[in-house]
Amino acid sequence: MRKVELHLKFFMCVTQSRQLVRTPQRTAEEASTSSMLIQKPPSGTDALKSLDTMDDPDTVEGIPIFTNEWIMTHEEHHAAKTLGIGRAIAVLTSGGDAQGMNAAVRAVVRVGIYTGARVFFVHEGYQGLVDGGDNIREATWESVSMMLQLGGTVIGSARCKDFREREGRLRAAHNLVKRGITNLCVIGGDGSLTGADTFRSEWSDLLSDLQKSGKITAEEATKSSYLNIVGLVGSIDNDFCGTDMTIGTDSALHRIMEIVDAITTTAQSHQRTFVLEVMGRHCGYLALVTSLSCGADWVFIPECPPDDDWEEHLCRRLSETRNRGSRLNIIIVAEGAIDKNGKPITSEDIKNLVVKRLGYDTRVTVLGHVQRGGTPSAFDRILGSRMGVEAVMALLEGTPDTPACVVSLSGNQAVRLPLMECVQVTKDVTRAMDERRFDEAMKLRGRSFMNNWEVYKLLAHVRPPVSKSGSYTVAVMNVGAPAAGMNAAVRSTVRIGLIQGNRVLVVHDGFEGLAKGQIEEAGWSYVGGWTGQGGSKLGTKRTLPKKSFEQISANIIKFNIQGLVIIGGFEAYTGGLELMEGRKLYDELCIPFVVIPATVSNNVPGSDFSVGADTALNTICMTCDRIKQSAAGTKRRVFIIETMGGYCGYLATMAGLAAGADAAYIFEEPFTIRDLQVNVEHLVQKMKTTVKRGLVLRNEKCNENYTTDFIFNLYSEEGKGIFDSRKNVLGHMQQGGSPTPFDRNFATKMGAKAMNWMSGKIKESYRNGRIFANTPDSGCVLGMRKRALVFQPVTELKEQTDFEHRIPKEQWWLKLRPILKILAKYEIDLDTSEHAHLEHINRKRSGEANI
């Protein structure tokens, strides 16, 4: 149920066996054990303890989860290609629009056609289903071309009163039966999905009435004896229980952060306070993640109304910020914000309070529907595509006994959940807030939501202690190439360290700066405003420590460094390994250290995601969109684009999936001249359709002989008279720019987690009046593994590393490559099984690592 903003941000992996997973019901007593109301500022120790014990990985308690794990036999390997023969699927979007819906529609259409099924658009949502006629049209492969980068929904959406009445549903059933459609994919919010379930439950009675009135024949009724329903959740509010992220949420965060960043510059110029109101209805997710991503001074969310004296607390917080040298204040308000008595807290109320009590120049900005608009983010495109693929499989594997399900995201895995159970839990949250049971409402939102709240409270409400007596000294540094989000990680690490009462040092220019003594102490204001800044404010170099052990050891003594937080890419990881080796020669190196992966290449062993990779991915997608638009205007043009990543093909693969590429060449999947020939022939055939453009991505080190120039020349020669070729090397623009909301939030939480671990490890390593850490678990990589942030000793990761090519030996995203190829219309096999093996398993999350 949790809302994982980590793009996890990204990303859904295709796994290999299906099972039914059931989680235990949460009792009322368990649901009321923890209160999340804003109270007076908690002590740093208590708040950090709460953060440390917070489990991030969670499930929808009490909801069985059909996981997307497929068991294959040789005979079943080709089943997917014929699974839809003789079947028909309809897809509609309903309710409020959300960026990424078009990606889901595109995937449903293309994968449906891939399986042999006929696929129909239903225009204007349920209204189109009721009205029929031209509102229900058969889709073709080409009809969903150029949809990926479009916001909103190209097939239209509408609020439909007719469908709420049985007469309207009877007309809708008639329209489906006449077209032989017995599979319906609904993309929308909880209201739309509830309507779909009602439609399905009445289906038999509706057919009976239609047959009695002579509108359908007995044969038609028999052929359409049952209706399969699968839902995809499209909502920017991220308020649906059962999925980590709903389609559109990440894009909405992009729109919000673009505006917040722009407002910040004018607020600084005039020393203003800005009150920004964001959407979300009764869910505070957008407001909460925005506050973490921009370092807001205060956030109001409906799940956690402020204490009765919040006015005094807010004004004290704002004045303290100004007294520390800040020239602005940012307050984020969810549109459904309320106080403990249920009275709305509006943006104007807050503005009037600040002006009256503090006299600050205060302005209000209500973001409104701009949050729904614009181009979908890379995450939403991939989420929509991945969910669309799974929706088709769920529909075609459905039986009369299969309950209506919703396809959701759990960690980086696609799952199927019983639709109405998810809807019920979603309603339980609203009911809990209506009944003033706010602690339960917070808990029902999920552990990730609660953890976001804990990190926010630490950074915004806990005052750092004045005295540092008995504190530890921790140094923070960047290593390797710059990556967007590094500064957010540094900020979080520094401020959490200060809250703990530690002395925090910053090291300029990586290990080289550590050897040269380029070290200074950082205070609270030192890292002010760093969250939204790209690059590395501390400076970063690829230099490794081995050749400078003596100088580094001397500076560790000189500055009394007792712990080291290393934020960087593969060099940070290998530097950590060298520090472990150096402990044999220098006792001074026997201090705890932790590596936070931060690189656009996403190639650090021990972590599925790295800080900076999401920003780079979105940069590539934006560039590909513009290039495709250019190709659409000139016709018959193929672009070959080179991406960064070293030997790691993550960026090329995920950008290919998000931008709708025809091919993506990577090192991990070797290719030959024959493969290149197949790709050229594929594009030749494509040029005979209405889609007269092509996009090919190439990872910079995918093959030492088949270079970008070679592939460009090959395509140019073989495409003569059929299409023109162009090439683009994106280069270091992929390392620049402001961090995306995901990278800001991910980095902030990683920094908080790392510093919390560091304080505990230093205390654990204190012996005979000094710090001495020489165990393997005192030097770790903090990585995202499926559902959790986990600390892994760097020495244990050596066996999982291909040091020659600087990549992990196993990479989860490789399992997504078949989807990329299927959506590009290649004739390949998709591993699936018509006969899923289902089991009931009780899963308890209490023992999992937390974030």
C-alpha cells in the first residue's frame, strides 16, 4: 500500500513465477499503536530512533497479492503469441486525467495485438461505453504511435452519470456484446474502478435482460457469458491503497518542483514567504514529498493535523530560519489540510497569520490543474507501459472465477490485487480521517508515507543542540563523476549529523581533497538551499585513495575524523574496497564508512538504483521527444543516439522503453552484424507504414567495434532511398540539470539513513578511548534492493562485481528488455504461462530492512 516515491522510482521488473500472496489482517489495536500527529518538536534522539525502527517495505495488509512471477515450460514459451486469438479487449480512461495514461493505453493496444487479440479504444470513458457508435473503435499498431510523450489521455475521459444507473450499464453491455468484447481494461481512480466491478458483478443479469428484450441473440449471450475486468490506477494524488505509485504521481511532482524552483528565485530576491497549495484531495502525498524535495519550512497534510498551538510553532520556525540567514520561507499546503477538529486550513489563513504575527511579505500560489498537465516523466511512461503489459496478460488469463483485479506496483515488481479489497482499504483511510483517527489513517497510508513524515519532521522541526559535547566527528565527501542529487544527499547527511549533536566536516574534491586537507566544518546554514541544485557543490574527482593512504591517515588524525560518508559512483565503491585493504597497514583507516551510490550510470553493486540516474533518464527522454518530433516533421528519418553509462546499459534500456525506441544496443546483451541487419530491415518495413521515423539508442561502450559512427554509417548505407539517418551524442548534458523529485527525495532519505547508521556504528566501534572498526560490516554500501534500503559490506559485494567492466554481474532491469522489443513490434517470445500456479502465503514485513 505504501507510496514509494523512489522511482522505484522505478521500476517494475518482469519476474518468473506466479503465486498468490496473502498478508495478515491488521488488528485495530495494531492500527492504533503509533501516533503521527505534529506535537511539540521531538528531541533528536527520539526522532532518530523512530526513523531507525521504521520499516519502509510494506504490503497492503490483509490483501492477497497475485505476484507477477511466471513459471515456464518449453511448451508454454510461445503461448503469449496466441493467447489472444479470437478474443477482444477494450481499453478506456475514466475520471481525472493523469500523465502516463497514454503509455498504458499504448501498451495495452500493442501487447493485445501481439497476443493475437483485437483491441478497441473506448473514447470519452464510460460515457463512450454507454453511447457506443464511433466512441468504440478498433485500434491498430500505428494508432498509438507518438502517444508516449503526450500528457492527459488522447482517447478522452469524462464523468458519466449515465453509467451510475442500471439503464446506462445495460446500454454499455449491449455495445460490448455486439462487438464481441469480453475483456475490459479501465484506467482511472477508485471511483472508476468501483464502477467497473459493479458492471462485472451485474454482467449475467444484464445479458439476460438484453436477451429477453431481443437486443442480443442467445448465441451472442453465450459467447459473452462473462466479463473480465482489470484496473490500472491513474491518479496524480497517489491515494489508492494497493500500489506504491499511481500513474501520474511522479509527473505531477515534476510540475510542482518546476514551479517551486522558479518561485524560490523570486522569493530570495525579495525576502518573501511563499505559501504553495498543491492538489491531492484527502491525501497529503504530493505535499509531503514536495516538502522533502524542496526543503520546505512547513507542510500541512490532512493525515496529520497540527497541534493546537501550531500557529506559535510555525511562526517560531519561520523566524528561526530567517535568523540563520535564510532569505525566504516556503510553506506547502495540501488542498485537503485540516486541523485536529476537522476545520480546513487554507492558504489564505496561513498567509494572514504570517503577515499579522511576523510582518513578512507573504504571497500565495495555488498550483491547480497545472499539476495534471505536461509531458509524463520517464517513470510514469515506464510504469504505464509495464502495467499495460501485465493488464493484458491478466485479462487473457482470466476465468469466470477470477476476481476483478487491479495491476499495481510493489517495489520494482508488478502485482495483481483484488480490486474491491484495495478500494475498501482506500475508503478506510478516508473514514479514519473523518472520524479523527489520524494515527490510524497515517498507518493505513503505509510505512513509506510514515517514513517520509519522520524524515521531514527531523529536518524541519527538530532543533540541533547547541552543545556538541561528547559528539562524534563525521566527514562527508563526493567521489567520481557529478550526479544530480549529490547535494541533496550532502545536505541531509550534514543536518541529520548536526541534529544528533555530531561535528560534521565536508571534504572538497573527493579522496584527493582528503589527502590534501581540503576539509572544513559545516554548520546548518552551510548546506541551505542545496536540495534543488545539480552537480556537486563540494567538488568531486575520480582519484582513488590507495596512493595517498599516508596523507589520508594523517588528516584523519589531524581532524579527528571518526566516520566517513562517501557519496559517489563506482569509484566510491572501489575506493571503499581500497580503504578496507588499507586497514591492514594503517590503523587510522579503521573507522566506519558508508557509500551512498550516486551516479548517472546506475552501476554500483549492491543497489538497484543510484542517486542521479533518474535525472539523467529524464534528460534523455526529453531529448528523444524533441528528436522524434523533428523526425515526424521531416519523415523517413532514423536517429541514432548515444547515451552515457560506461559499460552499463541501464540508461539506454530504460530510455528506450520510456521514449519508444526501435532498438537499444547495450554491452550486457551482445549483438552481431546480423542483429544490426535485422534492425535495419525492421526499420525498412516500418517506413512502409504511417509511422515514418525511427529511434535507436546506443550505450557508449556497448561494443568497441560497432561504434556510434559505424552504426550510423551502416544505417545510412542500408537505408539509402528509404530513410535518412542522423546521429546525436548526448554527452555530459546527462550529468547536469536540477535533480528530479525522485533523486531529491531518494538522496535525502539515503543521507538520513546513512548518518543514523554511522552514529550507531561509531558508538559500537568505540574501544579503549578511541574508534577502532575493522569488521567487514563497518564498511558498507547503502543500497536499494527491491523493497528496502539495506547496508551491505563492500567486501561481500566483490563476488557480485565485474571489475573489468565496472558493472554488477546481475542487473534486474535486463528483464525489461523483452517488453521494449515487443512494443517496438519485434517478433520475440514473452515468457508467460496460461496456467498460473497460485498459493496462499502469509508474509510478515516486520523482519525486513527499513528505510
